[in-house]
Amino acid sequence: MRITSPVRVRRPVTAGAALGAALTVLTALPALAPQAQAAPPSSYRVTGVDTSHHNHGPQEKTPIDWPRVARGHAFAFFKATQGTRYADPWFARDFAAASRTALVRAPYHFFDPRSAGDGVAQARHFIATARKAGYQGGRAGELPPVLDIEKVRRGGREMCPPGLRVQQVAAFLKEVRSAFKAAPIVYTRASFVRECMNGKGNVFAGHPLWLARYGSGAKEPQPVPGAGRSWTFWQYTDKGRTPGIPGAADLNVFRGSLKELRAMANQRLR
């Protein structure tokens, strides 16, 4: 995903059954193959995109053609929030438009600590923004909410978030899980966990993992230290092209069948 320094802005499945179904699907997913025997992204049949305001043309004013995107993909993730105040200006419109298609979907939050103790505040900002846009977390077609945790941009360069504390990541995940009654998906990289979290990926144990690895051919994302689970989603490029999205796009694959993805999104395959 593209790291941003945000411009500050002013301010009918039961939940329990949905969580159970999602966990059942995830435990049934195949184990990670050794990298020497791993498959390239093109071998995975279930594909998706993730977007933010950056995907709306050079001046960020061009709508995405979501019906066209849906003809080529099965799922979409949308940037909703960052830190404790920023809300993506295109999130509500994109989420509403994509919800009128066959895409299964979920919002994501970019974890950007500005203090050593704002995990819950970030979570509450994300929860409020997602709910305002109509996301409930348990409706048919809704995937679990997403935590995006990666390096941030400060002074024109990427770095580990200075205020990052593992206990605050855990607090964010707990707050969001309680609100939406689903274990959040976690977007990250193995290298981030090693470099920025002292290898303490155990905070992500029990969460579906959405891992990034670009230009690796058949080398799939590296396992996250301590997380105890292989990837469920793989973001394999940030320079892809897909009909309906202006310019370059992040492209992803799902490690499973369309039926399994739909089950994870509280939805039966039509």
C-alpha cells in the first residue's frame, strides 16, 4: 500500500455465527508450501484490489468504475482512516458503490501512532468512520475489518512508527474485534515485524494475514514471526493495471476458493 502523510480533516447472519464461519474457513485453507515449490500470483484464481484516494486519478477527482472492477475481481479493501483523525475522502463513496456490486469488501485502517498510547483512540476513530459509511462487519458480502500496519513516512522517508508499541496494537485489535464481532485481518510484512516490532508477531496470532511481497515470482510472502499462520491474502504488486481503476493499482490474490471467500464474507455462493 502507498504510505501517506494524511491531510488532517475536521472532524443476516448473526455476529457469532459469522465469526465462527470465518474461522472455520481459515483453518481449512491449505498450508504454506515451501518457497521452492510455491506458486506465482497468476496461479491463484480469486483476485482483488485495495484502494484509497490515490487511485482516483492524478488530481484524485476521478471516480472508480466499481461495476467494471467487479467484472474482473472478487474482493476489495478500502482505506477508511489513518491515525486518530484522518478519514479518506473517497472511502464512503467507494464503499457504497462497491457494495452495489458482487464484490465482497471491507475497510482498512492505517495504524499511525502519534503517541505511545493511542491504540484505542485509533480503533474508535476507525469504527465510527466505518459504521458511518454503512459497514457493520457481519452483513452478507462484508469481510472482517482490516488493520494495515507498516512503515510510515516522516520527513520524506519511510521509517518504523516512532510511537509504535505492541500493546497498543493489541489494544486496537481488541477494540475493533469487540465492535464488529470478527477477528480483524492484518495487513503487514514479515520484514516489518522483524524490524519494527522486535519480531513480536504473536500479537497477530489468530488473525487472518494479508501479506505484501512484490516482484518475487513464485516466492510467496514470508511467514510472520510468531503469528502461527500462513497468508490468507497476498498483495503482490502496487503497480498493477485493472479495468475501472485509473492508473496503477494494488493487486491481490486470495488463498482459497471463491466459495471459501464468500463464506468468510458471510455470503453463500450464488
